[in-house]
Amino acid sequence: MKRIALRVALLLGFAAGHAAAQEVTYNFDRDADFSKFFSYKWVDIKSEQQVDHLTAQQITIVIDDELAKKGLFKTDSDYADLYIGYQTALSRQTLWMAYRDGWGYGPRWGGGLASIAEASVHARELDLDIYAAAEKKLVWRGAVSNAFDLGLSLSNSETKIQKSAEKLLQNYPPNRSAPTSVRPRELDDHRRGARCFLCNIAPALFHHRAPHDR
């Protein structure tokens, strides 16, 4: 019985550790000169499932702290070098949203166009999107899984989000010579309603095709 109890305890411990594990993924525009970015402005990206007001405040505060360590300063000016927004999902995977229609990305993402991160946000994931404001172009996108827990106390919640932000922004500014960590892609389904990143950014490029091509 003791052996059985020990095995059960070990299995439960492994399961808890696995559930708490975090995956960090990111990608970026290899044509972007990140050394020229000094200021940023927060913008709202209307994700389908949004966290509560206090958790939202915690997210922006801890990201502000991490970006300050990178030499960036926050401003409310529309002339900021970067526009930054985040997206979350609570209980289910949701569609990734661009900041605005027409704010796309260049052709030089790590590994080519096909390796841009999949167009979705997973449950309890924090997705951070960084746009070059002057070019209206996405230059960096990162996501960290298991980033927050709405069931935690206020102090424990902030600690968890702080650690998540630290892991996420370890990859900013990006190292051009290092390979990016990315998930499998779902970028080749251009049917209406499909979760295709390309269709969300530039629907006119794909939705004019004949029915047999879709």
C-alpha cells in the first residue's frame, strides 16, 4: 500500500508540475531595426475574452517594468516609435486579432512568411504584439502560456504575471542569429471563417478566388 501511495503521489506531483509549465513562443520581422525604437504607446486590442480590470492593470504594470529594463519609455503620444497591445484568452482558444485593419507585417519574419505564429490565442495565454507605428507594421509578437490565474489572490496573481512577463520579454529585442521558437502553423486554410492569419491581415488577397480553389 505504501508503494502504491508513493507512486500516486509522484504521479500527482508530475501532473501538477506539467500543468504549471510555461511555453514561450515569439517571432519577429528580420528587416526591423530594433535599436531605433525608444518609445512606446499602449493600444487596445479587443480580444474575444478579456481579463478583469485588476488583472489588466497588473499585466500592463509588469510589462511596463520589463520594457523599462530594455531602455524603452512609455508615452501617450501618437508619435511613439512602437504601438504595443496584448491579447488574452480565458477558457478556450480564441481568434488572434490585428490592432487595426491594414496593420500587417513584412515578408522577413523568422524562417519566412510561413513561420509567423499561428493566428490564435490559447486559454490562459498572454500574447504581446509590438507594431512599428510609422510603418503600421507588426515587428514582434510573443506569447507565454499559463500566464495568469484568475483564482489567485491579488499578490499571488501579480507574482505569476510578473514571472510570465519576464520569460516572455527575455526575447526582446530579438537576437537575429538565434532561431525563434514557434508552434505548428495553420496558415494555408483561406476559407471564410477559417483561422488564417493571412486572411485576417489581407482578406482581399485570398477571398477573390474561385470556389474550387478554396
